[in-house]
Amino acid sequence: MTEHTETPAATLEAATLRDALPDAGLTLVGTLHGPSHARALLRIGSAVHTVEVGTSLGSAKVAAIGEGVVILARNGGRSERLSLPAS
């Protein structure tokens, strides 16, 4: 099973709002919940990645995934909360 699929250009154009997400380097795009685990979709730069608890992201690690939220554990014991952008 692949983590990435190509989307036709016409679909991207129809489904995309220009400048809807902040230009920040790391943005939560969505969360997915199954019977045994949760995953999140994070936009890092211009690419979208699927992550799960334990995934390393540079100096951070995904500590928890909830409905519309991801908690990152940063070095030094700090945590960061990512929430879905306001709709």
C-alpha cells in the first residue's frame, strides 16, 4: 500500500482554495481514525504526509492524535498542539 497517490490536475483545481492554509512549514490538514489506530495528514512545506503516533518530524515526535488535533513532543520536554485551520 502506498502513502502517496497522484491527483489529476482538474481535481486539484476544483477542490483547492488558493491560500486557504497558512504558509507555515507545518500544518494539520486532517485526522483519520480507525478501530486500532489514528493517523494524521500534515502539510510540511508543499507536500502532505501521513503520520501516526511515534513518527519523528525533525526535532519533534508525534505524541498523540485526536479529532482535529495533533500533539507534538519537542526536545526539552515542550509540546506543541496543531489544530485544523478554521473553516
